[in-house]
Amino acid sequence: MSLMSLRNEGKVAIISMDNGKNANNLEFAQQLLGLLKQVEEEKTNKALILASSDEKNWSQGIDVMWLMSSIQGGKKDDVKAFLSTMDEVYTLMMQYPMPIIAAMNGHTFGNGIVIASACDFRFARSDRGYICFPEVDMNIPFVPGLIDVILKAIPQYKFNDMILTGRKLGAEEMAEANFIDRTFDSAESLNEGALEFAKTFSKSRAIFAEHKRRLHKPVLDALAEKNPPVIEAMKILL
């Protein structure tokens, strides 16, 4: 089953998440990684937009029902594969040879925020969608390297508030914290704005990749060093 689609507007690639809440499970992770690699392989692409076709959601994060049923059903290898594949996604995104723009048209929760944080720019609707970390209410701790990914995009003071309270924040408040780069008053203006911005990039893909590798080296190292032992031990639930 296809959970997302790929199209192009000239030299701008657009990956659209097309599964409603766009909950993150193993199939989601595998498809996203595959499309990211496909976009990367097309040398004419100069920018990537990560969007959603749902009217209300960009991504509601981890598919908790899938996660719990996998653990209870003895499919821990699937859970490990999901976590490891998502780490591959973040690692690829943070050294991608072109800018990645998150066009956040609705709710963005938990692991969805991690995906947005791995992007280079974040645009959002001001009139729809909350941003929050519900993990504190669900008794689910973060895999440690993901905190490093988040902190590349969200100031620590704001993340401290969000991770401990679980409160839902709007795009304007997150723009004040510099997590959101630009806000728009409708889905149409968001999509137009993201595409217009993406089309401004025509720089060398090699310099993008190298700049991002150097800029994000501490985060890339954290993913490589902190997460594998935690994933292997399945220390993801309290």
C-alpha cells in the first residue's frame, strides 16, 4: 500500500504523505527512505518539499497502535527495524544535497516534529494545526539521539516546556521560537509559498551536502552512537 507519493514542479521534488494522520510505522519509514533516495538520485532536483495531502494533519507521529501491537505480538524486530530506518531517514535528510522544506499544513505531533526538525526549513499554516509532544502523557520516552535532532531546530527552553507539559502550541508561538520560519493563512498560500521558496535554490548540490554534514556533525554522531544500543535493548517503553 502506498502511503506517500512523489511529483515534480520543475527542479523541485515534492513528497506528499497521503495516509490521513500520516502515522509513522515500519512501512511509513521504509517508503519515506525510499522516496528520499529516489529524489536524491535524480541529479536535476535542486530542492525538496515534504508535504501532506490531508486537510488536518501533517504527521501525528508514531503509530502507537502499531507499536503496541507489534511489541505485544512478539514482533520486536519490526519495531527495531522501524526505529533504525527512521534514524536512516534523519541521517540522510541532515546531509541531503539540497534544501528540504517542511510544508506543515496541520497537526504535527511527536515523531512528526522530529521529521520536521530534520528538515532545513519549516513553513506552516497559522490557522490550523497544533504542534506538541504527547509522549509525557503516553509514558513513552524519547530514543536519546532524537533529542539531538529536535534541539537543532527547537531552542532548549522551548523544548523543555513542550516535553514536560505536553501542551499543544500553535504555529505563531513556534514561529516566535524560530522553529517555524514562515506562516501562512491557508493551505493554498502555504503550498504556493513553499514552492516559490524552493524554486529560489539553484546552487551546487555538493556544497549543500558538505555544509549540512559539517553543520550537523554533532547530531549525526549522536544518532550513530546513542541510538543503536537503546534500540537493540528495546528500551523505548517505561
